[in-house]
Amino acid sequence: MEKINIVIAGPRGRMGREAVKLVQVTENYHLAAVVDHKNDGGLLSDFDGFHGLDVPIFSNIEECFQKTAANVFIDLTTPEFGMHHTKAALASGIRPVVGTTGFTKENLKELEIICKEKELGCVIAPNFAIGAVLMMKFAQLAGKYFSDVEIIELHHDEKLDAPSGTAVKTAEMIAEVRKSKKQGHLNEKETMNGARGAEFDGMHIHSVRLPGLIAHQQVMFGSAGQTLTIRHDSYNRASFMSGIKLSVDTVMNLDTLVYGLENIIE
């Protein structure tokens, strides 16, 4: 089985550490290098928790790609760096798997064009947990029959963006099948700004940020005499690794951009 050489950005973060473990335990994966903007030079083994991992560290992503024979780039950093990293990988002929949220429609369109020109695959997923992807697909199915829906997403208090990429993606998927409707009473008024959350195509999205949470979302549908709640909970970051592995394996055979794990899950 041919080895897949992988570069990981953000290896010391909580998601990054799990991704490093994934590469270590997967037979045909090889960790070629890591990108860490706060460190340059040295080896990953210099840091606690990475004993024996004599993998080079780069702070400059272009330099990393020039000096590393990589096939796949896994980005688990922040929205601030996600677009730049993804474009740099594609420019170097490396296939990105991106868990960073915050990409705009314009960003995705630009990346789609680059992927087609380069004939390279790229997977961008707001959520890598298989259960979360199924939650979104089930919510889309329910959206055909329930026009009133509210999305409540709950994350740890260090998450930078709100609403989450998963919540936005869920709303987008529901909007594809749901007749547009502004929900609530016609004369509804917020007595405190933000009480009804963000609005997307008439649906409301609410963001909760608390210590102790990891990543959770529930989609609540309502109609006369009934409600339907679809919920997914990630209790640790290992829950995202099955989706990252699926993305790495799949991106090697893609020649275009895929946004959302639901598009590659069987």
C-alpha cells in the first residue's frame, strides 16, 4: 500500500494532536512535516506529548511545501489562516483537507476554480464527525416537511466564530428543500438585541459558548401539535478523526473541490 505523505497545520492544538495520533496509527500514512506559526525549526518531538516524533516544524507554509514531498495537507488552524493555507497547498500541487471554518461563498468559488485548473482535489468540511454529518442530512430530509425550524449550536468558549460552520451548513442544506419562510409572529419584537439569534432564510440560529462543551447541535422543527428534534453531540475530539481519515483517503482520488462531508459519505 502506497504511503500518503501528510503535512498538518496546527499540530499542538486539541484537534491537531488528535490528527497527529491518527497519522501515527494509520498504516499507510506518514507525517512528513508540521506547520506551527509560533515555532520555526526544530522537531515536533521537542514538545510535550510528541515523544519520538522527529518531524520538522515550519512556521512558513510556502517553505514547508517547498522542502517537503507531501501528498495531503490537513489544516486544523483558524479562519485567519485557512484560506491562505489552502491556496498555498493547491499552488504546490498538494491536496488540502480543511477543518477550518469561516470560508465565504466567494472563497469557495475561488478555490473551486483553482482546483479545476490544477485538477486537484480539496475537501473542506465544517464538521468531520460522521454523526454530525448524518444529523445534517436527517435535518435536510425533515426540512421538506417542516417549514419552521430553529438551530441551536453549542461549543466550547474558545471557539472563535459564531454561528458555527456546521450550523450555517445545516441551514444551507435545509434551505435547499424548504420553502422560504420568515418564522415567528409578524409583530414579533426583540426587547433585547440578539434574543432571537441570527437569521438565515427566515430560520433562526442560536450560538451557545460555555466551558465544558466540545461540539453539539440540535435542530428543532415544529408544526401543529408536534415537534421533532435532531441532535448530535461530540464529547471529545477523537470523534472527528473518522471523518478526517475518510477525507484524506477520498481527496487522493478527487480533481475538484468538495464542501461538506455529506458529499463524500456513502
